[in-house]
Amino acid sequence: MSPAKSRKPRFALIGPDSLQGKEVLSVLAARKFPLASLELFDPEVEEEYAKLGTFGGEAKVVHALTPAALEGLDLVFLAADGKTNKRYGGLAAEKDYVALDLGGTFNADPKVPVIVAGVNDAALRKTKPPLIANPHPAAIVLSHLLADLRAGFGVAKAVAFVLEPVSAYAEEGIRELAEQSYALLGSSAMSKKIFPEQVAFNLLTRTSKPDKNGFSRLDNQVTAEIGRILGAGKVSLSLSILLAPVFHTYSILVHAELGRDASAADVETCLKTNDIFQLAPAGEARMVSPVTVAGKDRIHLGPVRKDPAAARCFWLWAVADNLTVGSGLNAYGIARALFGGD
């Protein structure tokens, strides 16, 4: 399928009730993407007109999902469960639509490109893939940051500590943190259904079995995604992800060794050229934190700090909402790269 079309495209969303699905609908409506149509599908709907959704403040029928229903569409956002995403992502080439996976179902498949709009989306115009993976939110943030630092100064190596929010585990993760918090404050029994240990008022170094080096599957996945996104001349990166007791936003502390010497002001000037970043003004009393950044549509950076103990090294603090920057806005950027739009 050619991404360049003179007519307005026809989009569809599978899974409008998921966190990612809701965010994509919100972004498309707010940015007024020029569409011929947008259809909503839910794998649990069995009869037409049995369920309604909304888009742009108007009610829309949520259709039953079948392969035939997707024929003739241009772009299908996959925001449902893994089984559904896998099936309809696998049908993209056959049914002649582009599928954009928002659920991480295809991220580990080396044949499926992981795309960060503004970093490696030029590849879409060359390869015209039928199936695209939206990267992990931490991979999106770090790819933007490392790509700009590499372009400005070169990056010898970087280490990143990623604080993951419970909304990475969907509504169930949000509910478990809230319930555990209420239980602990009220001295009542606490349930652990989603996370292996208490997450409320706590930090977890992993939520799955580690590999032989002690890293989790997610640590390795995000590192691999960033390597694929940055491509040739990729940065030597080591990262570790910790689950934090916050509802939304990824908070990332990066220690980067640049390829040449620079001042903190030089680094800030470089990053200011990219609209995706919002740098804290000099002397800003309000700190960049999950509370101040949740729901916002840029990567917020604290003051850049030059490390006095290591030459050419800097500490950077980045916070970004995982549903806006880490999902909906990147998906919107991919759609623009494929089908244009204002």
C-alpha cells in the first residue's frame, strides 16, 4: 500500500475502551486529522448497534469485528488484547491496510519496524510496511533524547534508570495501586493480583523473572527497541526499569557521556531545537515530576547538570506521559508520516 494518497484516508480503531485506544481517539479529535471516516471495532461486540462509543464529542457505533469489516481501510490502530492484535495485525498485508500496533504485541518481531515519529519515521516512506509497532513509551522518550544528543555532540555511552507507572499495566494496574494505598492507610487487608509484591509506597526492581545477568524481559526489550530505532551508529546504552507507585508518566534519569566536551548550556540549547522537549526555565522553583507532567503532550526535562566527576558526562531528568507522548501522539505522528495531515 502506498502511504501517499490524494484522498482523505479511512481509519479504524480496534479496542476503543483501552487506555491506548481512548488516547488515540482524543489526539485524532484534538488535532483534527483530515479523515474520510473513522470506524470503531470491539472484539466483544456481537451485534450491530449493541454498543456506542464517542469521537470528537459525537456518538459512534462500535462495530462487531471481522476480517471482512476491515477491507478497504487505510490504517487500523490495534489497541485491544494481544490475541486480537496479533490476528488482525497478521491480516494487514492480505487485506491491504496498514496496521499500527499500540499494545506491544509485535515489538519483538525483527520484521516489524518500531517507529518513533521524528526519529526514524522516514523509513516508512521507503519500505511501506503493512504492519508497524508503536515502541515502548520509555523507548520513545530515550530515542528522542539520544538521537538529538548524538546529532549535536555524539554519544559515547549512556545509562538510564526508568521509573515505570502502574498504568503500564492498564486499568488493572491503576486499580491495584489505588486499592493497596487505601488498604494500607486504613489498616485493612491488601490484595496483590497484578504485581508480585506490594507496589503502594514501594519500588519494585522487576515484575518478571530476570535473565542470567539479572535484567528483566522488559529491560532487554526496551534496550533492543532503542537500538533498532537509532539504527546505524546506535548508542551504547544500559538501562534498568523500576516499577514506581505512581499512576501515570515515565520518569527517566539518564547519565550520558558525550562524544565531545560541551557545557550544560550547550546541551540545553541543542535540545531546545526539538519541539518535543519542554525544558524547565532557569531558576524554575516547580520541579519536573509525574504530578506536574501527567496528561501533557511533551517530554519535560529538568535542568541539565554537568557531572563534575566525569569528563563530557551529563545528568538529564526526563518525564513524559505514557499515554500522550508514549502512545497517542506517536501514533498520530506515524499516521501523519503515512497519510499526511495538517
